[in-house]
Amino acid sequence: MEENKEFVDQHVLAEDLSNKIKFEFMDHFLVKPLEPIKVTKEVLKDTTNKQPSIDENGVEAVDVDSSDIETKEVVSDFRKGIVLKLPTTFYRDENVSDKIKIGDVVVFNDRAGKPFDLLKDSRLIRYYDIIAIER
């Protein structure tokens, strides 16, 4: 029950901030990215005691003795962010306007969008770059 209360407060805070932003965006969502997400992945690691050799084509190669699977914690390719502004074209589309609201947490590819330097640490994201909405 407490999580839901925090979620509502987040919407209120985002709505208040949104009202203070004096820009209307045509085709982009203004999103405040959250901290990067860490995930655990298995990585194939090659081991060898041999020196690199150059073949007849000039390509340097190393013969691998064995491969081990190593588990690492790495930064995810995806990131969460809080929606601060909706694009004006989004309001006009009656089929999607209620799906994403100001204050929603969305998931997007971390390479998607572009920084919006008129508002510190924010990013402009297109609708098709949003992978999911956290409910």
C-alpha cells in the first residue's frame, strides 16, 4: 500500500514540475532519466598463454586455450525515466492519450532520444522509443 502512495506523490511532483516548464513539445516526450539499471549477465571469457601471431594476410590472432563463463554485473541497455511533458500531437490522438501520463515511469533504450540541455539531465524521447510503462 505504501508503494502506491509514493507512486501517486511522484505523479503530483511531476505534474507540478511540468506546469513550470514553459515549453510545449511537438513530437517528443520530455523524460527525466533515472539512475542506470544494473543487470547480471554471463560473459564468455577466453584464456590463453600464447602470444599473438600474424598470419599471411597481416591479421593478428591469438589461439585460445579455453573459454570460461564469467558472471558480471553490467549496466543494462535499457533505462527508466519519469515523463515530464507529453508531445502536443499525443493529446490529439484519442486512441493513445490516456496510455502515458505525466509522472509515469517509462522504459526506453538508453541510446534512444537526445539530451535536452534547456532542462538539466532531461532527454527527448519519441513515442516509438518507449518500450514499456511501469505500472
